[in-house]
Amino acid sequence: MFIITLKDGVQKEFAEPLSAYDVAKSIGAGLAKAACATKVNGEVCDLRTMIKADCTLDILTFDTPEGRWSFRHTAAHILAQAVKRLYPGVKFAIGPAIDDGFYYDFDVEKPFTPEDLEKIEAEMKKIIKEDTELEQFELTFEEALNLFKDEPYKIELIEELRGKGEGISFYKQTEFTDLCAGPHLMSTGAVKAFKLLTSTGAYWRGSEKNKMLCRIYGTAFPKASLLEEHLARIEEARKRDHRKLGKELGLFMLTDEGIGFPFFFPNGMIIKNLLIDYWRELHIEAGYHEISTPVMLTRDLWERSGHWEHYSENIYTSEIDDKCYAIKPMNCPGGILYYMANPHSYKEFPLRVGELGHVHRHEKSGALHGLMRVRCFTQDDAHIFMTKEQIKDEIKDVASLIDKIYSVFGFNYRIELSTMPEDHMGSEEDWKIAIEALENALKEIGCEYFINEGDGAFYGPKIDFHLEDSIGRTWQCGTIQLDFQLPERFELEYTGADGAKHRPIMIHRAIYGSIERFIAILIEHFAGAFPLWLAPEQVRILPIADRHNEFCESLVKTLKFHSVRADIDSRSEKVGFKIREAQLQKIPYMLIIGDNEVESEQISVRSRKEGDLGAMSVSAFCEKLSLEITGKVI
């Protein structure tokens, strides 16, 4: 006899070993039908896992991240089986689940076309209708090599498993077998709704040195209604794509002459500078001192900081006077050198140092994506030096500052606490103290948070802030990282109240994260229709005829005197055409000026959002704009 303790604390007693799927059936047919995977003693497992002893068990449905992963991983295998049936000569690479879907990489003679995707979808529907059970089994290393002797990518993966265990795991569905650790659904028929989305190029294992493969992306859901909702969100996201809107609104560009290095146009610079100005304003109020550190520093510094050991593949280098220099991928070592330039006393603490540092990172070409993933960006960094006793209050103050900034843009967010990774510096005891300090601060603030095991920075645990935009997508931006290690490596000191030397604690934090990426998020969040205070052009004046231009020019001067960004569309076009153009350019306010407006000095105001607002005096309009701008109304 053994006892299984379920998620809700209910205990069930069994006399004979049984699978997790059988446990789900014993609870209810509905749960068994919805089950995607299971968690046994906290470890995610396949539903085929045999239970033989006392344990805790949680049945995972599509509503859980692990359940969705298992569901969509099965959909990836169905995709691969369909491709194998239709294109027998294709070589197979990998096919994982990802956020919101799945993909599979294939080595093909020519890329898949939209017509090919339609054929593959039709074959996938046949496989789902067949409702074939997935069979999990293990082979020895030699047996695995023999099974995949004609699949070079699988052979490479199997070779890497040599010596790592007795058996190698496989899953089979009728004629298709794949190298896979699972977990998977019980049968192909459980994948009720799916869609293949795109076919793109992808380097094998993400390296430009390897062959370009053809990657098919798809998504899958247990209900057609959920799929339809998801596809509608994809279409809305496509309309909001910051690369498309950035070009249409004249904000930035990316060129082949500098792949991954963005150019900002005047309109884009207005937004960027407004974000920076707002950042500076709040940081001055919060007691931060702003510094600037060099873009290039010697390799020795990065070796001492630990970045070279943990991050060298992402660091650009250059030789100067036969010495290796690194172009900074982050600002921390420069901030530490600033601290080391002078002796410090506990009376200065907490010492808050901010920097809008221009950093460079060698990202792979396949990972680049507009402003979301670039090779150079401006990081709104700050480093806080303090005593252990000050940790909790500083964490709370930073979290409050982050909340204030995100609220201005209308963002909701969730908080994630990331703990010690395998690749870390320092003792486990230091990490335990640091993690507890972050947890205690979050509890005192009253914030709900989620634990992200093993995803901390190599020098310390961190709190990440994931923004939710207007169509429900999340973006990781702000971060608070607690660091006991770099102060130790650089032997930082301060004089305590006892007159002795002590080691400070360090916080690394960013709020925008990358200003370039934050701008991309704002473009998509607002669909390019920025709130008035952020709009590059706040007012466009539309004269009906050339004789109204002089009045319009005086109006521009008045608006600029009140710090309003205004321009005139003096083209010899009909006013209806000009209004449509201004709407497409997402200008917040339009002023239509004709004979009546010139004679009465009352302006006709049109809002991008509300349409015609009627006539008002110039002074009343300026006051309206001033209140909207200073209040950062969204």
C-alpha cells in the first residue's frame, strides 16, 4: 500500500503501482481528458510515469505552463510526422514547445512555401484524427545511433548524450519516432485546434557557423475558440509591430551597414530624450547622483569582475597599444571604479549612483529583432552601495520608484524572484542571505511574486518586473539585483561607525532596462498613438487655403512658447486629405484654420481620439494641453 497526496491535500491510497494517468482517471474522467502532464514530488513528469511509493502528485492541464509545454511539444511531433509523410527526404533537427506555440527545424532542399504549409496542416489533421497513442521507450547508446543512422542532426544530439545515462528516451507515434525526453500527451487526438503560422530560416543550434535550416512555427490549443482568440491577438500584434510603425512614423531605422545597431530619427530622438528627461527628474528627487563611465575598458577589469568568464562570448573587443580592451556589455565595473576612486564612510550610505550607459553586446544575427533585441543600447543603470541593514529599505524604495514609472505609462506588471543559477559566484550561504533579503522586502511591500528557480544573475539573485501591455503580452524590463560578490572581488570598503573597515553590499537595478527596447514596447503598447506628452508632434495645424498660412505661423509660435511641439501642413491639398494624413501619423491634435478662425481668433480643434471638439480660444487650448502634458495623461 502507498499514499498519493494530491495538490489540494487530499490523500488517495493504492495497493498496486499505477501510472499518473490512471491516478487522474481515478479522480475523474474530465480531469484525465484534460491532463497534459504531471508533477511528482515537485518534478514535471510524463503521464505514463509509474507511481509505486508515497508521493505528492499534481495533474497538470493546459491551464498550467508545464501542461501547455507538453501539449504543444506533442503538436511539434505531429508536425514532424506530417512532414516525414509528405517529404520523405527531409532531415530532422529539433522541435520544442515555446511561449505561445511550438516549432520544428528541418533540413530541406528548398524552403517551405505557404502552399506547403497548407498541405502539412491537412496531413496533421489526419494524424490527429487517427488518435494514435504515443509510446515512450528507451534504447542503449548504440541502438539509438543505429535507429537514426540517416539523421545527422539526431546523431549529433545522441553523441552528446554518450556517458550521461544508461538509456536514451524516445517517443513513437505509428511510423514516426523522435529522440525526446518528454513529457507528451497520451495520444495525438488530444490536440484539438492548431495552426501553422510561418516558415523561416534558422541556423542549426543558433550559430551562424552552421547550416541554415527551415523552421516551421505553429501554435496549438485544446479548443478552437482559444485558437481563434490567439490568432486575433497575433493579428493585432502584427498591426502594432514597432518595426512597421517605426518606419511609418519616422522614428528609427535599421540598416545592413550596421545590423543590430539602430539609427534614431528626429521624431524618435524626441521620445528617447523625453524618457531620459523623466528618468533624470525622478532620480534627482530620489537622491541619485548621475555619472558616466567609458565605453571601453581593459580586459583585465572584466576578468576581475567575472564577466569575462561568464559572458565573454557576448563581449566585443579591440586592441589598443597591444593591450586587449572590452567594449562594455554592462555598466557595473565602471560604477565600481567610480566607487573605488575615493574612500567612503557609512555616513554616505546608501550611495545611489545612476548612469545612462551606452552598452554593446554581441547578439547572434538570428536573435535580433527590431529595437527589442539589438547589439547596442542605452541602459538606465544604477548601482547602490549600502550596509546589510539598509538592504530591505533600499529594495522597497527601488520597487516604489519602478511602480511610479510604470504607472505613468499605464502598465500592469508581475514580479518574479530569480534564485541561484548553476553558473554562479560566491558561497551558497551568501546567496541564501541575499534571497531572503529580497523575499522579505517583497513581503513587506505586500507584492505578490513568483519564484523563478535558478535564473538569477551569476553574481546574485534578482527581482524582475514583467510589464503587461495593452493586448496582454508581457515584457521583462525592470530588474533589482542584489550583489555580495563584486564588492568582494574588488575589495570595496567603507569606514563604519566603529572606525573599522567593512565591505559594502551592492544593488544593480534598471527600470526601463534598455531605453531602445522600452521605446519598442511603448510603440506596440500604444499602437504608435502616443499620449500627448510623448508624441513627437503634438499639434498639426491645417490651413484650408494659402491665405491662412500667416495666421497659422503665428499660432505655431504661440504654441511653441507654451512648450508645445507643433507644425503646419501647408501643402496645397484639400483639408480632408490633410486630416486623414494627420490621423495616419497619429497626431494627438489637429487645428483646422479657415476664414472664420482667422477673423474670430477662435481655433477649430480636432482630437485624434475624440474627433471634432469645436471652437475654443488659443489660450484655452494651450491651458488644456499644458494640463494634459504636465499630468502625463494617457
